[in-house]
Amino acid sequence: MTSFMINEHLDRDPYEEWRQDGQCTFCRIIAKELPSKVVYETEEIVAILDILPLRPGHTLVIPKAHVSHVSELPPDLAAVLGQAVSKVAKALTDAIQNTALNIVCNQEYAQSVPHVHFHVIPAPRLEASGEVSQHNPGGRQKARDMPRTTRELHQLEYEGRNELDEAEGHRLAAKIRAML
């Protein structure tokens, strides 16, 4: 995501459960072994709500084929994945009425699940009042209290991540699906 957040992941050991599992988390979600809030699905792609969203609507777009590096995606799958990212981004912006997004794909560096995936994340918005909208993790803050640097903003976002609420996840997934 941002360099300071990425630095937090340098030399990090994989989670113990990944070592023992023998199969990645996303492959288990795709196989329906783990729960998820699916917002979009085709034969080749699944898009789910992130369980630790930066902001409401934070969605992951994932190829069903296990590929660890975006640089190793076959061209036809990369094309389908790109189309899905665009389609999900459009539905998400319509669902939350915010056209500002961050779209991120990490490769090894800060990649928490070793399976290609794109994050489609609604960006924070400043309201006409100078306050940050409730789409920010820390709630509403006056502009004068806003972080002075991008690093401070990203640190607040990282620290402000909370587990996706079950009911809110169902509501958001349905709202985004309705826009597809």
C-alpha cells in the first residue's frame, strides 16, 4: 500500500496457520471452505469484501486460479482480472456514491496472502465542512486535526482497521451486487 506500511511487513514470517494449512486462504475461500461476502463471481474471478477493511466497501478481486505473482498471470487471465477490477470498481463507486478509489495489487512486498488479488478501496473524502467523512476509519475529524503527512494518515488508517461486521458485510455485498 504505502511504503511505511509495506516496511512493517518486511521479513515477516507467514502466519503459522498458512504453513500448516498447505493451501492458501483465498483458495480455501474459493473452494467454499472459508466464509466470505461475495460481491461478484464468474468462472475465473471472485470479488469479496475484505474482512479487515480500511473503509466500508473495501473489496478484493481475486482470480480463482492460484497464481502467487501478478507478473506470472497468463495474459488471458490478466485481461479478465482487469475487466473484473473495473466492473467491481464501477459498482462500488455507485453503491457508496464515492468515485475516489485506491486500487492496489502487491507482489510479495506487503502481500499478506500469497495469491494475486487487487484491493479496491474507497478513498477518504473531505466534506464541504472540512471534516473527513465517516468513510474514514477514525470517524469524523475536523480538518485541523487531520494528520499533517500522508504517512500519518496511512498509519491512522492501518490502526483503524476493524473486523468486518457480519450484518454490515451482508448489506454492503448486496448493495454492490445490485450495481453490477
